[in-house]
Amino acid sequence: MIVAAPTREQTRARYPEAEGFVERNGVRIFWERYGEGEPTILLPPTWELVHSRCWKMQIPYLARHGRVVTFDPPGNGRSDRPLEEAAYERSEMAEYAVAVLDATEVERAIVVSWCDMGEWLILTAEHPERVSGLISIAPAIPVHEREVPEYPFDEELDTDEGWAKENRHYWLRDWAGYVEFFISKMFTEPHSTKQVEDAVGWGLETDAETLLVSFRGWDTKEIDPATTVELCAKVRCPVLVVHGTEDELVEPERARSLAAELGAAAVFLEGSGHGPHARDPVQVNLILRDFIASLA
């Protein structure tokens, strides 16, 4: 099924107790807080292709046991869509999180990240006083040298098949086509229609021009393997890595290498793709619950 436009958000299982904006360097970031008491769980955003509703299967469950804070990334959701690439640097994303914790009066939080590209590792390493634990789902952090993409991103190509869609010119020509292709690779499990529909809708709430700016922001201060090793050495809190064995976007070996570098435990979910928390939320929520309980 082709989704041509963002769909209206469905009724939520739980609505926030508080919401608002925090501004940093002229960029307004939208946040929400659910539940009361401790512990506090921070569910930060992933790639700007989706926003904080990607955690919709975790929020109601976790908010029964403490306080949950989420925020939209710059470039999607209700946050601003800045045109300055510096607004999307990985280190700047970590600072948005600190600003959100300040705005919600949270001193320390357990961070649960999805497809971390370095920003939440930076937060944990550089702000240890704010992070009491880290759960990294399907991390994309480079521990070894990246593989060279099959198709160059900036060149005009003579094909639009497969990963040739991961291309600047194709994005500008057919953003909906790219979003649908990428999300289909995210959920490799059978019967994932609902998860695909949701994520495509979120991807169509932003546009190619905004995401191209965010890409340049990533490149400004890219997290390389050497930086990853340095950051891992600074992490002092407990860490758990969770990864699907059938992830077609980030190879499971990357999660295994990151866990080894951190000295962290790792859980590999048999048959799961890149978004196990959305596709199999009960299993993932129980993993989160057990890890959070162990920190108490």
C-alpha cells in the first residue's frame, strides 16, 4: 500500500501530564512528560525521519512505573525545522536532551535510545551526572570503519532501484517513495503493516530538504570509530544493548562490537528487524523493565 500523505494521529493510549518547548541556540524543541515519581526514563529521538511517537508502545507501560520524558528531534514533529546544519550535530542533540531534562526538572534519567548514531553515547559519556543507565536498541554507532555505500549519495544515478533511492536527487524527486522504501527495510518481520504505516506517516511530516540539512549536520562532526572508543571509555553507568538478528539497516555485529567496547550486556532478539520495540513491544518492554529494576 502506498501512503501519499501524513495521516492524522490516532487516539493515544496515554496523554502527557505536561508538555512544552525548550529553546537552545534559537531552536525550539518540543517535549512531553508522562507519569510521576522515580525512576525517570528518557526516550530521546532517533533519526529525524521519525519523531517521538515512535515510542508510543513504551510510554503507557513505562509511565505506570515512573516518569517518562520524550522530545521531538529538530526537523520533525512539533520541534523547529532549522536550516542551519549545526543544529543537527550529534553533540548538539545531546545538549537538547540536557535542556529538556532541565525543563522537566529531572536530575538523572535512564536513557533508552533507538538507532543511536552517537548522540546518546555522547550524552552518557559527557554528562554522567545526568544518566544513571543506558539501553541502546539497534545502535548504529561505528566501532569499526564504515562500509562504502553501494551508490554515491550526491551523484545523479541511472537507476532508482533498491538502495539507489538513498540518493540526494531521488529524495528531492520522490520523498514519499524513499520514505516507503526505507521504512520497509526497517521492519523485516511478517505482518508489520501497522508499524510501516505509522513510520511512513511520521516520515511524511518532514521533507527531503530538511533531512538533507540534517545530513550535513551529521557530517560536520561525524562520530568515527576512534571517537566511539574514546566515548565508551568515559561511560560509567550500566549499559544494555538490544539488537534484532534480522536487522537489515544495521548489522548485528555492530551492536556486538559496541557492547564489547562498553563491557555491556547484550540481548539479541531472534528474527527481529530494526525496530523491535515497535514490532514486538511486549518482549522489549519486559527487557526494559528488568534492566530498570536492576538499577534500583
